[in-house]
Amino acid sequence: MMRLLVLVVASFLIVSCTDKKENATLPKKEGKFEMYQMSEMAMLMEQMYADNERLKQRIIAGDTIGKFPQHFLKIHKAVMTDKQENDNFFKLHANMFITSQELIYSDPNNAKEHFNASIDACVKCHEVKCGGPIVRIKKLYIK
């Protein structure tokens, strides 16, 4: 019985020592955990996406459209993650997006067409600038 106890304790010590050696060879992580912070533009685009999801549902349901959300105009000045991305190409597509969005509210009889045109502007810009959200953006189209 005593031999069995010694064997179990010895096995435990060998296993625990092995684990320490393996952990000792792992590189140490330096620095602190940094939480990702969205840029002003990323936050604005998230808000515009949410607003357009609600707008899409109102258009489909035939509800009143409401008023153009003025915070969309921040697209011209919001700080991007990479400030160099705010170039002429971006400014052109941002203007196309704003124009299409404004038309939804000023011409509600053709809201679906104007809405889809604004989504087109988003997709065309994201095809060049930041392709990640394209699949998500395309879900906004009204069929």
C-alpha cells in the first residue's frame, strides 16, 4: 500500500514538474490588454447601418419616412481609422450616399429606388476602401 502511495505521489510530482517546464518555454506576453476602439467613422457607419435597417422596414411597410437624419452629414468630417482614406474617391461616394439618402426623404414615392441607390453608393465605396462589411451592407437592399 505504501509503495502505491509513493508511486502516485512521484507520478504527480513528475507531471507537475513537466507542466512547469513547458510553461517556462512559452514567450511572455508583454504590455497590457488593449481594447479595440472604433474610429468616429466606424461608429458613424454603425449608426447609419442601424438607421437604414429601420428605414428599410418603414419603406417595406409603407410607413411614413420621417426626416433625414442630420447626423449622416458627419460622414464628411468624421475621423477615420486611417486618415489617408478620406480622399477624393471617398468624398465622391460619400456625397453620392448623402444625395441618395436625402432623396428618400424628399421623394418618398420613390423611396425604394433612392434607398437602394444609397446602398449602391456604400457598396461601391467599400469595394475599394474597406471590403469587410460588403456582405452585411448588401443585406440592406430592398428587393
